[in-house]
Amino acid sequence: HIDLASSYYPEPYELDELIALTDIRAFAGKRYGDLSGGQKRQVQFAMAICGRPLVLFLDEPTVGLDVQARARMWSTIRVLIQQGCSIVLTTHYLEEAEALADRVAVIAKGKLIAEGSVREIRSLVARKTISCATTLSPESLRTWSGVQAVVVEDGRTKLTVVEAEPIVRKLLAADAHIEDLEIHRAGLAEAFLELTREKVPS
């Protein structure tokens, strides 16, 4: 299959180079029909890039792959980008977009609702998470002005807030034994949920 696909292009990758680039050597000699779903997906990816494309469209390329195969495909995509290939990638895996994309377009119900770099998309959501080990009860923290939500997971208290600084000051004043205090900005997944909830009501 790969040899046939490569024959359509003027300057394709050499077969050994392509196999190494896509890391499919372990099953390169097998019949396509005997491959698992994930292995077929990897062969399809190899066929998509065999002609050294300058522009590449990938639709959910890592669906059906295990964690290791997904990481290998991410690595190959980064190599292609370094070689000058422009890639348009559609994905429902937000960590995939966060790991690979220079620019992100958020689409919900067929409408473009946000576009920009990962940092720019994340900055559209003001919400932050404060995580710490504290003796203060979740019930009391929920009454604080500026605290949107409080959960306790694995012995750590997590507060969802808009402005972190005043809440941190209040925590330090209220609990002299507070430990392991961390502040996290919303990730791309949280930004996506927030943007789609605001822009496209159900």
C-alpha cells in the first residue's frame, strides 16, 4: 500500500526513511488486513505523508491509538512541522491541540467562536485554580467572596476563583499551617468548556 501511494509523488520519502519516521517497522511486513485498528491508523498516516507534503490535513489522526503510539505520532508531526510542513489538524483531544498547535480554532455547533495561540485561547478564560493542603473546611471556603467552587481531592483543597491574589492572601492569613500552595491557570480543555458553554447555550 505504501509503495503504491509513494509512486504517485515526484519526490516521496524512501521507504526505509518513512518506516523509521512513522515507527511502523514492527509490523511493516504484515498484510494490511491482518493489522489491528491502531496499526492500520499508523499505516494510513504513513501513506498520508509519504509524498513529503507541504500542506497536510489530519482529521482525528490519533483516534484508536494507544498512549505510546499517540506519543510517537505526535513526535512525527513535530518533525514534519520542523521540515516546513503546514498542518491543519482536527481533534477532540484538547491535550493534543495544546501539545502540537501554534494556533487553535475553537468550533462549536458549526460556528467559529475563538481563534488564536494556545496562550491566547487560555487567556480568554479568567478562571484560575488554587490548590493547597489546608485545615480550613470546604464549607467555610465556599462562603468566601470570589470563590466559585471548592472540591477536596486526595487530601488537597482546590478552589476555583477569578482573582487568585486576594484569595491567596486570605488563605495565608486564615491558616498558618497551609502547605503546598499552587495556582493554575485554566488549561485548553477548561477554556474550551467555558467558551462553548458561554457562546453556544444548550
